[in-house]
Amino acid sequence: MAQRSVKKGATGRGGEGPKNNHLEAPKYWLMKTEPSVFSIEDLKRLKTAPWDGVRNYQARNFMRDMRIGDQVLIYHSNAKPTGVAGLGRITGAARPDSTAWDPANIHHDPRSTPDRPVWDLVDVAYVSTFAEVLALDELRQRPELAGMLLFNRSRLSVQPVSAEHFAAIVALASVQP
């Protein structure tokens, strides 16, 4: 697999950030959302939306690794059942999350300012909705998904997914990305 080339100091701030290289393999991600707040249906209606409000450093760092064209499993948490609801695609590279600067926003963080942003967001486009949510309990039973980070770091809201695990979940849902 080709390595991603990133210019020294490129962080996705103040410009377009690192460019996708046509030799780079796409990466795959799982992004969690509470459907009562923002669901796959909301993403479908909007077509593209900023994925804001992430307030975990590891999840933020994963978003900084995302590139335009990377594919995403949209996961509904705090739902019955919890599980993968559909697919998205990264359409905008990481940039500062301005919701952190807004005192009226639920995601406000006074440590983050426009001059010294702490948190980032990416743009996610809707791709498809699965016929039914692939429930976490069902996914745990699938041998082809053994070792998936979701099962060990279940509280992490943004996480990488291997190409093999992504393909297995898409096959379970019987949709093509």
C-alpha cells in the first residue's frame, strides 16, 4: 500500500490541507451518531453535512487522517438497536470546528478559539441507507469481523475500519458503496 505523502506542517488548516494522491488507497472509517440528534436520514436529506461536535482527542486525530473520498460506516449509537445504519463518504478535509467557539452551542469549548482551534470537523456525504440496521450484537457474532476496533473501543465515536471489515459489513447489508 502506498504511503500518504503529507507536506511538512500540513494540518488541513488555513487551506485545503494534504491532497489526495491518486496512488493512495482509500481509508475506511466508522462514525457514530445518535439518531435522535442526527441520523442517516438527516444526512440523506441534507446530502452533505459537517461532522461537528467531536470532543475526544483520539477521534479528532482520526478525523485529521481522513481524506476526500474515504468511505464511512454511519453507526447509530444510543438507539434500539445500535449498529451500522448506512454509508457515507468524506467530501471535505479536516478543518477547525467553529461550534467549539460558540457559547450558545452545546459543543462549546472555551479552550478552543479561532486563533487556537482545538477541535476539527470533516464533511460527510450521504451514500446509502441499509435496509435495516446491522445490530452490534449481530456484528459481534460474525467471525469475519473478529478484531474490529468497534468491539474493543466501543465508546470511541470515530474510528478506523480495515478494508476487509468494511467489505464484510457492506456484504452483510447487500449494498455496493
